[in-house]
Amino acid sequence: MAGGLATIGRLIGDRKLVLMFAFGFASGLPWPLSGLTIRQWMAEAHAPLVVIGATGSLGLAYSLKFVWAPLLDRLPPGWFRQLGRRRGWLLLAQLLLAASTMALAMTSPYTHPAALLVCGAAVGFFSASQDISIDAWRIESFSAERQPLALGAYVWGYRIAILVGGAGVIAMATPLGWHAALLLAALIELVGIGATLLANEPDGQITRAITGVKAFLRTSFFVPMQEFLSRPDAVAILSFVVLFKLGEAMASVMLQPFYRSLGFDRAQVAVASGPASLAALIIGFGAGSLAIRKLGLGRALIATGLVQAFVMLVYLALAVARPRLVMLVGVAFVESFAEGLADAAFLTFLSALCTKEFTATQYALLSSLATIPLRTLGALSGYLAGVLGWRAFFAVCAGSGLPAMVIMIGLLRRRAPGLDPLAGRLQQDAQG
């Protein structure tokens, strides 16, 4: 909590942090629109679990964004080139994102389910494209020492936006209807466009003249990948990134039909995922930042990952007990705290792994790998829940993240005892 309050205080007097907060908001708002929110809409339409589970693939672009990240790293953004490389691509992605959100608002799971899925995928694609440039802008605009503070501002904005795009849109669907609620979300996306127009292009960007397709692919894609893979323990680190969020990813896709099966309605789900969950995320992120300082980055990843896995078991308690709203709110609070706790360490880990020369490409690769479980195995969670039942399903989710902890323990044990050399090495990587 102290970390969150410190971030608020510094936000007031720091223009770049205010913009980072706004960019975090712009990044977080579309996330539930192609996930939690439309799954609630589909659950109310009594769509089959397998179909609802398939929505986990709508944001597959988040996992594949490293494929086109080199374009945003190297090529000018066409008509928007006068804004600079980062801001130009940002504005283009944001305009297309707003248009795809408006198109999503025109669909319906009752009469146009295929169109809803297509528009949801478009929202995911343009949101992922926006994230590439936002992440690059953050890493290039803040020094290594200020990255944790920038991440704090980003996470505040991101989590508030998830509340707006998730619980907010779900709650507004009652008086306004789903179509108007989603159109309102498209209007709110103007926050990101305003931040882009007010921001400055980062200084000291590294560019190269590239001629020919082969030279482009080599310089923009293969060289950044080769640079990363040449580092010690690169394969183990990538495996950890893929597995760290596995259990959470599987569980998150099924929460809306799970709550629906227990008899909770739209309003109750909105309450559970509302301000209390946001407060829990902020408190958790502050606690995670403190854990990094006290334990070192590697040990903090292990500790927060274990908490994240253990908290999956609270869904078992909800499944076996007589469901009441107070229990639903409590479960959502505990899970959100664990998510914020783990995110603080995990996002710091990903950011520190990037070299400045290949910021967008390498961060896109790492953050893409982190979402692979959600967009692949997460899409199969509906099938697993149907076959196993809710209790066994959440037990599997709880155990799915444990292999990542084993990998990180191995990484730490191969270094000098009593130290956290992984954190020091990550800082060296980030500085050049």
C-alpha cells in the first residue's frame, strides 16, 4: 500500500508519470472488452462452456505481437510520421482500436455471435499493437532507476481501466444495455489518444538505415532474438515466463460461467470485480514492490508466484460452500491481491530483460510469451471445466504454476549463495 501511495504523491508533480498513468489506462481498458466483459455477455446468452472458453483465443494477438513489433521498432508510421516513431504508431493503433470497439458494440451473442468474435479479435489485435509502443515509450522515456515508479503509475492506470472496462461496462449494461455500454467504452478510449498527443517522443532512440527485406528481417527480428538467446540461461528464463501465469490464465477464462453456475447475477459480479478488487490490486502491487526490495527480484518472483498458485484454491472454497455475495467479494479481493503481488515482480522482471536497442521487439516477445497460456490452454479451459467439474478444474489451476517456481529456484541455486545475482544481472542487461 505504501508503494501505491508513494506513486500517487509523485504523480501529482510529474508530467511524465501522469502520461504514464494515462497510457496505462489506455492499455488496460480494451483488455476486458475482448475477455471478461464479452464472456459475461455470452454467459447471459447461455452460450456453451466450450464456446465461452474459446474466447480465450480472441486476444491471441497479445501472444503474437512480437511478430510485428519489429515493424514498429524500425519503420515510420506513414501519415503519422511527424509525431515520431513511438507516438505515430500509438495514434494509428488507438484510432483503429476505437473503431473496432465501436464495431464490437454493434454485434450481439444472440444474433451475431460470429461477428462478435471477429470484432473481439480486432479489439485484441489493435490493443496489442498499442501496447507495443506504450511499453517501448515507457522503457525509453524513463531511466532504469525510475522504471519501478513508471510501472507503478502504469499499473494504477491499467487496473483502474480494467475496472472501467470490466465491472464498469457490466454494471452500465443494466440501465443502458450492452450496445450503449460498449459504445461508451469506445468513447473513453479517447483518453489514450489525448495522452499520445500530449507526450514527447523519447530521446536517444537507436535507428538504422535498412535496405531490402532480408536486411530488415535480420536487423529487426533475428538480431534482437539472437542477442537475447545468447544470454546465459535464456531458455530457462523464457520457460519461466511462459509458465508463471499458467494457472491464473486457465482460471480467469472460466470465472464468468463459474459465477453464473453458482447463481450470481450481473450486478453481483460487477460488485465483486469493482472498487474492492481494484484496492486489492493496488495493495498487492505495493506489497510486491516491497518484496522485491526485501528479497531481491528472483526470490520475490518465487514468493509471489507461490501465493498466486495457493490463492487459486479459494475458488474451491466458493464451489463447495453455500454461495453468498460476501464470499464472492472476499474471493475476488484475495485473488486480486495475489495478482497485484505477482505482477509487481513479473513486470519488473520483463522490463529489466530488455536492451534499449531492441526495446519494443524484446519486450513484445517476453510479454507475448507470458500470455501464451491464456490464449492457448486458456481457450481449452471450457473443455477441461466441463470434463473435470469446477472443483477438480481449480485444483489443476492451482498446481499449474508450480513448475515455474522450480525453474526459478534452479536459476538462483546456480549462482553464489546468499546473494540475488539474477536481479543484478537483469539491471546490467537493462543498462546495455
